[in-house]
Amino acid sequence: MADTMRPGLVCVECGASVAELVRDYGKGNLRLAICSACNSVADKYVEYETILLFLEVLLLKPQVYRHVLCNLPAPVSTRTTLKLFVILVMLDMNAKAYLVDRDAGVTFRSESMYRTPEIATSGARIGQFSLHLVCLALVENVVYFVSVFTAIWMDPFRRKWREKLLEDGVDVAWTRYASAMCISSFGKLFALLTVIWEFHWSFIHVIGALVVVSNVLALQLLLGEGNPARAKSLHVVAVVVFGLIARGAAQLALYAMGNSVLFHVIV
């Protein structure tokens, strides 16, 4: 429960600023602080283990997103954010490999390397396939993240997003944004279920929809666009849709330039 008294702390229930998350009554008597605005426990998640926080994130609870974005004992570092991004890329690669293996939800060029007869597929060839899918996932995620960040930075709806992000500097702004996007994209872990069970390829669309909703929720809280539990901000939705269009355009551009496979999923 270290660092539970510092600037920038918020109540996870209503979003109001709070001075502390834990109150010390002396002699080791520690109690969770109560928010003066809503009279609820300011942040119940300070007592949660990491795995429980992760499960709450997957359940799309705005309260846990407020905790992760504002009330962590230490802000997510750039190094940790990069690790999260690498994991995200690998999860994307897994989903793409599933679609290629099922020959569903994809369009191959006639001369595609994925059309190699199974008998001729060596270990080196499989490694080449995997590297290709990793590169595709990397490019698509970079385009998506950069496009959404650019839209937020340009602030086409005059919502003062740039000022909100720049309160602690450019580097911190980018790290907070990227970590929020990475954490809210971990619904892609559900794609690992395809390793155990056979699903129709459209299951990937369901996972994609979950990730998009999570991204909107995280960005709405990050940018201070109201309470996502009551209504989603159309401005944030528009920004995420712009990112999805940019990601889809990147896929089409790569295919037009000779990429051997086109996936029928965007996220």
C-alpha cells in the first residue's frame, strides 16, 4: 500500500480527486479511505493482487481502469509499456496464425508462401511464416496506436485532450497513453482459447469487439470524457474508429504492395 498519499489520486467509483487511498489511524491501524464526494471506498483495489486486477480489467470495469491509470503505487514505466506491447503483438500473431491454419477469414495470393505443400514445410519454413506474421502484427499495431494518438493530439473536436495529456510532459503523456491502450487490449488473451478448442473463425471478431470497447473505455477515462459506465463518449469512439480505419488501410496497402495474405479482421 505504499505511496497512497500523493497528487493525482482519484476515487475509482466517481472519479473525484482524493487526498489519500489509505488512512493511518496510528498503531498500525490502517483503513481504506472514504471518498467525500460519493461516500464510497475511494479505491478498494489497493488490496487486490495483480491477477485479480487483471481479471477485473478483462471484465471491463471502469473502476479498475481508474485504479490502473491513476492510483498505481508507481506509474507504468516506458520499459514495462514496451513489454506489454510486445506481448500484445505476439497475441495478434497467434490469432493470425490460427486464421492461416484454418484457411478461414483470409485471402491468399495464388503464389502465397502459405500455399506451400505440407510435406515441403520444414522447420525453417515455419519459422519464416511466424516471423512474417509477427511483422504484420507489429506494423498493424504501430499504425493503430500512432493513428489514435495522432487524432488525440490533433484534437479535432476541441476537447482540450492535448492539455490533459501534457500535464506531466510529453514522455509521460505517450507512456500513459500507450500503457492504457496495451492494458485495455489484453482481451486478445481469449484468442489463446483457440489453441485448446476449435472455434469458428468469426470468434476473432467477438474478441476484436471486446478490445475496441476496452480501448474506448480506457481512453475515455484517460481523457476525462465523463463516466463510461453511464455512456460512451462519441468523440472517443470516433477517434478509435479512425484508428481502426487506418489499421485496415495499412493491411490493404501491404497486400497491394505484394503481401501474400490479407486478413478479414481488423483488430
